[in-house]
Amino acid sequence: MPHFLDIADLSPDEMKTILADAHAMKAARTGLPKGAPDPDPALPGRALAMIFEKSSTRTRVSFDMAIRQLGGSSLILNAADMQLGRGENIADTAQVLSRYVDAVMIRANAHQDVVEFSEQAGIPVINGLTDRSHPCQIMADLMTLEEHYGKLEGLKLAWVGDGNNVAASFIQAAAKLDFELHLSCPKDYGPREDDLIAASLCGARLALMGDPKAAVQGADVVIADTFVSMGDADATKRLADLAPYQVNTALMKEANPKAVFLHCLPAHRGEEVTAAVIDGAGSLVMEEAENRLHAQKAILKWCLLS
Ligand code: CP
Ligand code: NVA
């Protein structure tokens, strides 16, 4: 069953196929109204259920429009409104939904819950963000960089801030595709050791650097994310500890003069990034957000047609 749970589960060729399909589908519908189906919709009649345990704007809307453009339909379910929120177990929920719909996307607090759901479901399951990873986001980010630079090979990416779920998926991607990834995170906010080891063993070119300036030196891409992710309890302490890792104009000056800025959004201007950077000429955040739609269409096709 082709579940899309983590970048680590994909082969480099599968990633390249998904990315190429995303670019092709984006180009093929140039000029069409956003609500119009693709010229040759790939998933007619398919139904996608989305379960949200946490808030979402981009993932919710982009998956909804993705399945519509592919000719299918969607159901958006807040976990708290389901029997799941009253204690029904994951196994029964997964098996029941598998009788009604063709695929499920889940945004969950605990990664293990998505894994368990996938083990019980008879249909493809997509990870729409957990405490551990955000693989759909990284496919859109890589697509955005391919669009901008023409290729990923040889790029130097610098992640600055919390070594969180989005960072984990970037680390996994660095093990699959040929780019260099520098990470600068404060003590106690670094990426998980097992992610770093697994990616390094697969050939990822990773470097952990305490000093954000060193990490960003000569980078083609600088990436930030919120200092307080959904589910993080210690917001005040996090904001204080992570403050020196803000991406601002002075930090961007250390990067390649033509460096671009990525952020998965939602952003907090004045915290992890200044307005001058995220709203400046080098920011690709809106292209990145748009590409969630195109990348996820390719993910849905990979799950349902391969
Ligand atoms: N980047 C992202 O996943 O955004 P949402 O939380 O709005 O879905
Ligand atoms: N790291 C953030 C990403 C939000 C899309 C979070 O988990 O809240």
C-alpha cells in the first residue's frame, strides 16, 4: 500500500517522479480558474477524507482543491467531532473510513497514531503533519527550489531555528536528493539524533552549526519556521531561547547575495523572521504555499495510481 508517511520511506526516483509530475500538472493548468478540473483529471470519482487534530489553513485548503482539480471529492473531519475524539480506537476508525473513501490524510499530534492508522487502513494514508515530520511541506519546498534554481543539485540550504518536525523532513530529504543542508539550532532545540544518524548513513550532506552566521555562509536558501510549533507548551522560554536565531537582514547578508528565503507558514514576523526578509524580494513563501497544491496532487496520484 503506497502510504505517504515520511520522506525517508521514498526512494530518490519516487521523489523525482512526484516532483516532475507536480511541475507538469502545474504547467498544464496555466490560466484555468482555480476551481476548474485539470485538463485531464487523473483521479475521477476518488474521495479523500482529511482528519485534523490540529489547526491548518494551507494543508486543509490545498488538499481540498487538489483532489477537486484531480476530479475527486473531499471530506474534512475535525478529530474532536469524530468518535475518535471520544475514545473510539484508531484501528476501528481506520477500517471504517477505508470502507467509505479512497484515501485519508491525517494531521495528528502523535506521529505514531498516523503510523498505526496506516497499518489498519486498507487505503493509502498521507501524513499531513505530525509532531515528528511534515513530508508534504518538503515536497512543495523542493518543487519551489527546482522552479527557482532549475535544479536541486549543488544547492546549499541553511535551516535556522528550532530543529522541529519540518526540519526533520528536510533532513530526510537531504538523504535522498543531492543538496547540502546546514542546520543551526540552539542547544536543546537540535534535530533528533536518530534522524541525523539515519540521514547521514544514507549519504546526506549535513552540517550542524551553533552559529547561525556560519550556517548561512554562502547559502543559496535560508529556511525558518515558527519558534513555537503546535503542541509546544513552553512558548515564553522557547521565544527567549530561540531569539538569537531570528532570520533578519543582517543574517541574510551572510548568505549568497541571490539567496532565497523559505518558510512553511504560518509566520510570526518579529520572532523567527523579520518582515523585511519574509516580505522582501528574496522571499519565495507565497510560491512555496501555492506549490503545496501542485505537490500534493502529485502525492495523491502516487498514492492512488502507483
Ligand atoms: N504549512 C502548513 O502546513 O500550513 P497549515 O498549518 O496552515 O496547514
Ligand atoms: N512546525 C510547525 C509547522 C506548521 C505548519 C508546527 O508544527 O506547528
